[in-house]
Amino acid sequence: MSVQPGRRAKHLTAFLLGLGLLLALTLVLADQTATPTSGFGEGPEMRLLVTDPPDVCVEGVCQLATNESFKLGVEIVRAPAADSNGDPGYIIFQSSILYGSAITYDFSPTAISEILWPNCEPATALKSQTDQRLPGLGNNTDTLVSHGCLSGIIAPPPSSFVGIGVEIVLVCSPRDSSNPIEMLPYARFSSDASPTGTVGSLFRGPDNEDVVPKTTGLTMICGEPPTPTPGPTRTPGGPTDTVTPTPDLSTPTPSPTATPPPVTPTATFVSAILPCGDVNGDRRVNAEDALWVLWFSTTMIPSLPHPGDVNGDGVVDPLDALFILWIELNLFRCL
């Protein structure tokens, strides 16, 4: 790749400025790392509810017409009360919704249009939509929609907000169906085919301790509910006399033994995914990946081996490199 001397100097200057910013932020944030724990405070809770149309749910069971769209909200019912230092609130809010193939997601191109958490810093808003192939979490036809946001870029202020934090638009199936929609709590997954990662709903407090909330889902019935299978009919008037048949004492003819068909083992498919932010494909997320993003954003290299748009804003720039450092420092979760 040939670069004009003037452009090379300009690119190098931009690269060094970006690298300096990343190193400075790394030093500021390095002492904030913490190992996730079971959480702080008492009783944090998130739940799913239909925000529009109103009054279509009773005790977690909702019913709409086929092909009817609805708004599904993630309500923060109770936020973490305080961290170990007595500071109130949380600095990260993350949610994960799992539903089956009969439901359709009316996709919005930006995360911030679906995140209603008033303390969300727009530059840190993230979301993802994937077919759920993680071990133990749904099956290969399920879809997982996740959202996450930080309350600030540097020294994020704590939030104590309760209310609707995320709202998405879903569409009922074109035929009668009953569809459980789950709110996944935070969990780790790993397999031989994919690296260890995280998924699920959580809060994170000012001291970087993760809080796994209680989560509650719902069932969406599209069209008519399933017809119940009738049980056995009881005849009034007491038991009926039973006629005992005369036993046949002749030698019975043995019936042929049915040979069961061979069982073909079904392989569970797990997608071989790279960790979010692993730009160079070495299955690690570190400063090398951030450097690749800086090189690309300053046009010092023409392309990246793997996607570098970590924050999902449609461009690869130094902000994505900053997110990669946050991921390495365990200050942010990829969705």
C-alpha cells in the first residue's frame, strides 16, 4: 500500500493522538476492574410486559390477533439498592429477551431508539439480534435480542431509575400459536466450539460488581388459544359391572418381535463465534485489536480481518477501539 508523504504524516499524527487517548483512558480505568460477584443490595428485579396495546395481559398471559404488532417493554421493577461502599444505583443496564420463531422482531437500526433508560450515554448504547445457539439457552430456532448501555464514558454516574428501560416492537405469528417470551438472567456459556462468553440481563454497580436480577417473562397467545384435550368422561351412578372374559387356555402364537429403527444421534450445533472485539481473530480481546481498529480508522490499512464496529453505530472509529479496551478490562459486556 502506497501512502503520500503528507498523508502519511497526517495519518501517523491521528494514529498517535488516538493511541495516546486510549493509553490515558486505560490508566484511568485500569484500577476499576473487579471480578463479578453475586451482586449487592436486595431484591433487584426486571420483568417483561406489553406496553402497547394496553390491557391485553392477565397474570403473565397475553392475547392478540394473528399478525398484530405489539410493544414489549423491559421494566426495571427494583434497582440495586447500594454497593459495598454505600453508593446508590448502577452504572450499566443490560437486558436479554429470548423468543421462538413464530414471533417476528420489527428491527430498529439503532440501539438508542429502543433503550429508554434515561441515564444511557448514547455513545455506549449497544444491541444485538442473534439466532440462539448457545449451550443450554433455548434451541436453534429461538432468537435472542439484547441491549446494553453505560451511564457515562469516564467516571459514569450511578443511576437509581426504575421503569421501562428497553422497548421493542414484535409481531404476532400469522397463525394461532402460544409463545413463551423469556427474560434471560446473566449467565456464562462455553463449549468446545465457542470461547467462553456472557449473555443475559444484569446491573453493574459503581464498584464494578455485577448484580443478577430476578427476571420474569410472559406468554403471548397469537389468535385463538390451543383447544384443551378433553379428559375421560365419568358416567354418573357408580361403577359399571365388569365382565371377566373366559381365559383362552390354548397355546398362544408368539407375536413377531418388532425391531426398533436405528436411532440417529442428533448433533447439537453451536456456532464457532469469535469474541466480540476480536478484530485480528486470535480469540482474545486486547490492545492489539484496538490498534488494528486505529490503523483502519486512520486508513493506514485498507481492511480488518474481522468486524470492528463494536458499538454498532455503523462506522469503525477510535471509539470502537476504546470499547475494545473496556471489554479487555471487564468494564463492559459485549451483547
